[in-house]
Amino acid sequence: MGTQYQLVDNGNGNMEFEPYRPPHESDVGEEISSSFKWAVAGDVVTGLVGTVAFIWVMYAIIDCVQKLIKVVPALCQSSSQ
């Protein structure tokens, strides 16, 4: 098997072929670290959105129960008469 080449930017806006170099361990570690940071950021955002949605649903349920408490006595009085 011959030498493998990869297309890279030479910094002047031109592309050229260079011999392929496998990534160093430090490059792989940086990529994993970056991916982990994005995963943590996504988890934080998901947690915040979930918390806001839960609070909103609980507020809606409490509001409905409060309205129901006001309506039920009036219905009971009108049905007993």
C-alpha cells in the first residue's frame, strides 16, 4: 500500500495534498474534551428547559384547581335549591 495523502489548506487560501498523518493522542484528547463540553452544555440546557416546563405545568394545574374551588360551591348551592 502506498503513501496516503490528505487535502489541506496551506494558509494562503489554496489547497494542497500532504502525506496523511494519523492524529496524535493530544489531538484526540482535545476532540473528546470538546465533545464532552458540548454534551455538558446540552445537558444543562435540557435541564433548564425541563425545569421551566415542569414549573409551568404545575402553575397551570394549581390555577385550574383554584378556579375549580371557586366554582364548586356555587354549583352545589344551585343544585340544592
